[in-house]
Amino acid sequence: MTKPQLDPDVADVAPNEATLTAYDEQHVVTYIRLLQAEGQGADWREVARIVLHIDPEREPDRARAAYQSHLARAKWVTEQGRLLRGAGSK
């Protein structure tokens, strides 16, 4: 597994492959932060600014698309990809 970075820059769109990617492994912390923010009811614009490093005031479409795709990928990674769960969990 590739070592995750603490605060990496993100692509405009998260991966959509049916398997885990090196990008997923590098962005584990990003995915956790997105899931925590959603669980706490944080405004997506603030999350885009802080976690994804995209200013939603200057680039609203890009920020929203990046937020939505990365949040969806974070959910997939935890539910299907098994990246954030132990390898033996079902």
C-alpha cells in the first residue's frame, strides 16, 4: 500500500474504477476527512476549501464536482473497496 499523505492536493474528479487505486491509497486521509465532515453536517463549500484546496467562490462548478466525486469515492472505498477496514472484515 502506498503511504497516505496528510493533506494532498486532489484531482478534479476522484477515480471511478471498480478496484482500489494508488490515488485511493494516497488519499485515505482526504476520504476520512470528507466522511467526518459529512457526518458533522459541514457545508460542502467549506469542506471543498479546506480539504480539497479548491475555492468554491472562484470555481463553484469545479469545487462542487470534486467534492461530490471524492465523497462518493470515500463512501465506495469504505463500503466496497475495503481500504479503511481490516482485510479480514466482511
